[in-house]
Amino acid sequence: EASGTAGKFTLVPIRDAPTPEAGGERRLTGDWRRRQAEADVEFLLYWIPYLDEERTPTGDQTEPWEEGHRRRVGTVRFPRTDPDTEGARLWATLASEIGANPGHWVHDRENSIAEPATAFTAARKIAYGLSQEGRDALPPEECREVFETGEIGPELARELERRRAEKEEAGHVSRAPEG
């Protein structure tokens, strides 16, 4: 939702990229790591507002939406990075801690929207919240500085390193194995 209007976001690559090599269970992970090591990976971000069940169905999530009314709202850029550096590992750990919980995105400036507009998005919000609670994910207030400064400070870095080590020791997996 955006400002109380149901809809969805879509990402469209800015640059065409070669199709990843066929085969291999980790080919997409390898392809992403290679691309991000070579250059920024960028997408145009579009907002597609809900119109009605015929043109933008919410009941059957496999049905495509009409997109003629989509609006470009931004650019998403994953900066070029060597995925094997400590800095990249800290950012990856932060991403796995805060997760891509769509429940974090459902609000307006007044924070007046209580729940998502569709049963599907409401269920996702609940499921992601329970997942984060069950895996003791980093509370949002502990990483607020990142969104204000764009940097991972020393205190947060220590906490992320502690969490990563604890989860690795417990055998948790947050990304595809290498190789």
C-alpha cells in the first residue's frame, strides 16, 4: 500500500544482462555475485495502483495485473561490491536480520493504516513477523542509524558479527552455499 492505496511495486532492470548459464542449483546466486562484483545492479521501481478485480486481481496471485497505469517512483541500486569483503558480509547480515518484511512497508506519513488491504498481504505481514520473532531478528530500532546515515556504525557492526557467528555456530543458513 502507498498512502492507503492498495497496489504493488515492480522492478525493471535498467540494463539488459546476459542470461545466466543453464544448470546448477546455485546459478542465480553465482550470477548475482558476479554482476554485483562487476558493476552496480540497478532497477527502475514502479508503483502499480489497484484499480479493480478485473484489471488488477488480488484474489488469485497468479493472475497478471494491467500495467498501463504504472508510475515510476524511484530507482533501486545495489552498489558494486566484492561480496567476499567484511563490509559486504555486514550488509548481507543486516539484510537477513531485518528481512524483506512487507509489513514494514504498510504505512503512510500519519501511520494511520492499521493492516494491509488484501488477505494475501495481511497473511504475509503476519507470517514475516512470526518468522522474525522466531529467529530473534534484529529489532528495527537497533538499525535505525543505518537508514539515517547510510553507514553501519561500530556498535551495530559488533552486534551483527555476534549474531552471524551465533547463527553459523547453530547451523543456520541465510544464503546459498558457495561452490
